[in-house]
Amino acid sequence: MIKFGTDGWRAEIARDFTFENLSYAALGSANYLLNKKNDNLVVIGYDTRFLSEDFAIETAKIMAEKGIKVIISKEISTTPQVSYFTKIHNADLGIVITASHNPPKYSGFKVKANFGGPSNPEEIAAIEKEVNAVEDSKSSVLLKNIDHYVDSGMINFLDFKDEFYEYVKKQIDIESIKKSNLKILYDPMFGAGIQNISYVLDNVDTIHDFHSTNFGNVDHPEPIAECLDELIGIVKSSNYDYAFATDGDADRIGAIDNEGNFVDSHRIFMILLKYLYEVKGLKGKVAKTVSLTTMVNKYCEKNNIEIIETPVGFKYIAKLMVDEDILIGGEESGGLSTKLHIPERDGIFNALLLLEVMVKRGMSLKELSDELDSEFAVHRYKRKDLKVTEEIKTRIMNACANSPKDLNGHNVIKIDTKDGFKFFVDGGWLLIRASGTEPLLRIYSEASSLEMVDKLIDAGLNLNWLNNKYK
């Protein structure tokens, strides 16, 4: 059975992500739209992975054959670009052929809602139901040549980049960034962000900025510290003021300061929140996932800002950004959005906004980061991902359900089960949850020192009596 995760379906190319299974996903999505009896339109984009363009065109042809009009990107496109075009063209659905940060052997079928962000859980479930019905019946359609659908007006190829970045330039003070003469380095990690930054800034150096279906020397395009050794090394040896990376579909950001320190997404969120609220004077509620730093809670309490906490997954944040007046919303994995943008994660947009903060406040990224320690005391964070069997995953989650009272000498004072199990101790917390898209168990921790973070993570591992190979 094709299983949808947080915002779509991901699987290994050729093993499970085949043209046959893709046709089930596309047909099921088409049936979902046809059941709504709208004058349907779908926007489709694709990333740099093997066969992504072919998978996208196949999806477009299936939609067109079912009577649904399609706008498809002329070339590789980021997820935020697909979401943006889905919104401005009032399309019923956006589809991105991408596996985001997964290794290159994976592909994916991401679904975007008509408001320009991730589809909500109810829509994802409804689409998955139609997909499984098609899969069970082995339904298929006879497709014509792509030229037939283009000539008939059912499929329209568009350039996404020019229009998208003209919009971005209206949201970010690009001229001030240019005048600052900051030395900037960008790593798209061979993902969909390749050859994008020049549409906005012409003085940015890049690495891994060309099409490579196997991501070259990048194991998997995830903008986290352990995947950015090369970028960090260049910053340290070449005196860059700022560097950033985006993931496989360019909706998440990783940032490096001028000393080569990785600035995690918790700090990026806080730096942007402070700037929007204190400098730009913008108001609104704040939305965060359960895995994001408690600095947000402290700041909102101090400034009497309403905060909404959700399970992990930007789809929950996006729904709030549509239904509520949200100033900023995001999660710990580098995905966030603000009221300056569509309700979608966007690594390049947020990297530019971070640059604007640096220029407007006259501070380096390191100074902005250090300011957080001065204001909120030290907060340090780590996440550990474990590839585990279903048996081990079940055992460790059952151990969590037994409500341990002590974590490596730290008394548990509260447990939150909004998503997985979040154990609060004096000076920190530990979160254990199963990934919704991969065969992984995720262990997160934040505390007043890295030593305490490591102790909490070790306590999480020992809940299941895991042997050393998982440590």
C-alpha cells in the first residue's frame, strides 16, 4: 500500500517509487479532485533527483487525461515556488516530485493545498484513501503524447523562477543587503535550490550549485550541522560573513556564522521573531511545534504574545497560518514561515530575511546568536535519528509510555504526549517520537549545556536498553 506521511508519499526509486505506483498516486489525486466537482487546476514541479522530470510529466499527463488542467514548471523548481504558483493561480492542488532531504535513491510525491502551503491532515487522508482504492483495483489510463495535451491547452509549461523572485524582492529589502557588501556563501546541496540565488543577489558565492542526480559528495541534502562540514570548512578558511544551505527541495534552511559555527533553526526562529516584533513592529500569534526551543515560550510570555504549540509537522503550522493571525510559525528542522510570505517553508526566503536582520540591526549572525544567550540564558540542542526496526520502535515507545521518573539523574517533572513523549526536567527536556516519513526514531533534547543534552539523549536510548550500535 502506498502510504502518505506528513505531506505526501516517499519511497525508493525503482523498488517502490515506480511509474506504475506513481500512476496510482496521480490517479488517486485526480479522483479526489474530480469528486469535489470543481473546475480543476493542478500545479506541478520537480526536484533534481533521478527521473524527477519524467515523473512530473507523467503525473501531468495523467491529470490532463482525466480532464484536469495542469501548470507545470519548465525546469527544476523548489517546493515554495510550487506552493506560490498554486496559490496565485487559485489551483486546487500542488504536486511536487521530491523526497526533500532523503538520500538520492528516494523520490516523493508531495501534496500542496490551494492556499499555498502543505495540505492539512484531513486532505492528505482523503487523497491517500483514493490512491489506495486505485492501487487495489490496479486502475490505469491510456496516455497520449505530451504534445497532444500541450496543444489542447490541458498542460501549460511555465517559468516559475522569474515571477517568484520578483515577488520575493518586494518582501525583502534586497537593496540594503546588496549595499552591505557582505561576503555570502550558499550551498543548495545539489537540490532544487541550484541556480536560484542569482535571481535575487549577484554577489553570492556557491558550492554544489549544479545538477547532480546522485548529489555528488553530499550523502543526503539536509541542512544540519553534521551534513555541512564542507560549507563550514570553507567559511573558516575564507572569511565569509555568512553562509547558508537549503535541503533537497529548498524549503528548509541551515545557517553558518562568520566564525564557522552552525546556527540551528531554534536560534534562527528566535532571531527572526525578535526582528519582526521589535524592529518591524509586526504583531500576531506565534505557532511552534513541540520540538522547537522553549526560548520561544519565554519570549512570548515576556511580551504577552499568544503562543500555539502543535505536533511536529509544518502542515499543522500552515493550517494555523491560514486560520489565525500568525506572526511566525515553524519547527525545529529548519522549516518556518512568517506573515511576510505564503504559509510555506522557504529556505532561500528565510536566508534572505536573516540577511536583512543582520543589515538592519548592524550585527553579525554570531552577535545575534550570542544575544539570545544573554537574554534567555544558555540553550543548547541536539537531535539524534535512529534507523530501527518496527520491533525496536515499538519497544522504546512502550518504555516511554511507562512514564519514567528519572532520566540519567534528572527528575522528570512533566510529560507532554502531544506528539510522541516529551519529558521535562529542571533545565531541559527530552522528546522521543517516531518519524512519519522514514523508518526512524527521532530523539530530541534541549538543555542548559551540551553535556546535559548528551545525558538526556543517552537516557532516552537507555529507556529501551539499546545496545551500543545505536549510540
